[in-house]
Amino acid sequence: MPVRRRTAPDAVHHPLFARYWDRASTVADERAGVAELRSELLSGLSGRVIEIGAGNGRNFSHYPETVSEVVAIEPEHHLRRLAARAGLRAAVPVDVVPGVAEALPVKSEAFDAAVACLVLCSVRDMRRALAELMRVLKPGGELRFLEHGRSDGRVMATTQRVLDRTVWPLVFGGCHTAREVRAELAAAGFEPVGHRRLRVPERGLPTPSSACVLGTVRRPALPLTAPGE
């Protein structure tokens, strides 16, 4: 039976940030190379895909036609409305659904792949969100991620820690600049497939959210059954 987690339709409410993000994400796609990173992130996907924190739907136009359906989870009302419009223009079927990453309103083991794109920085409970992604993926299913995280530079890493404890989450919709995404994925039980570190934008002065990682992890396949079991 379907697993339905009860959450308020607008469990996340950041109306000012939502409007800022709609503009900023467009600029980032066009001027900072993020559109190309979205295409790289989603290349080769197939079957049913769940995307958490779909925002205004900037990923939708990059899904390959081998994807049979995208279930896009977005908790913020304004962004969800924009995502629904973007879904109508996509080349693949997109169903935009209210919900939060920590309580996904979908059945277990229902998806061939999952996508987390610039969202794990802002989930309220990273461990619960990753446990939910593990739950809804089929054994062997991939989780594709493009996220920013802690900088390797000492000065910027210190700046990130200060910002994360003070103004940054308040101004940027709950975002934290220095989360250790790869370590959290490993702790959640995902198997690494590959990743690469990058800076966004590639040139110019770095920002607290410039240090990024793009990669793939996998839910472990079911263990082989021993003869006679």
C-alpha cells in the first residue's frame, strides 16, 4: 500500500527567498554554467525518478527522454507553482507534489533513481532525508546529487561556519553553506559511484556557496540468497 507521510502542504514557507531564488537560479544557469551541470547531473537517467526540493523546476528541461516519469517534491508554495508550470513544458511527464524530504509521500522502493540538486543544504534533518531517499529507491537505484558544501580553504571554511551559525540560513531559506554531503551520504549507507569537485562560478571571486560536488551514489543491491535459503 502507498506510504503517505502526513505533512502540511506548505511545510516550508519562505516567500521572499522563493522569489529571489527564481531569479537567481535563472542567472546561475545562464551565467555561471549551472545549466550545463544540470544536464551532466541528469544524463543517462531512465525509468521513474523522484526529485526532492525541485524548486522552480529548472531541472525539468534537462531530463532525457528515457525517463518515464518525474515525481518532483517541493514544499514551498510559490516555487511549487512555478515548478508545475515548468513541468507542463518538459519533454517527460512531471508530477509536482507537495511534501518535505524528511517524509516523502510515496511508496517504498518505487523509483529507479533519485535527484538532489542544490537542496540538501536546506533540509531540516539531513539524516532523515537521506533515509527517506534510501527507502524510496529500488535496490541498486542511483541517487544523483549536485550540492555545495564546505570549502577546502581555511579562511572560507571559517567564514562558512560563522555564516551558518548566524545570518545565512535566515536570509537564504534555511540554507547552510558547509554541510559535508558526501560524508552524510556514506553514513546513510549509500555506495559511492563517482564524483567530482567543482567551483561555481568557475571564475571570479568565490562565494560561501561556490565549493560544490557533483556525483552519484547507489542504494546497495539486495544481498544474494545463499543456496538452500
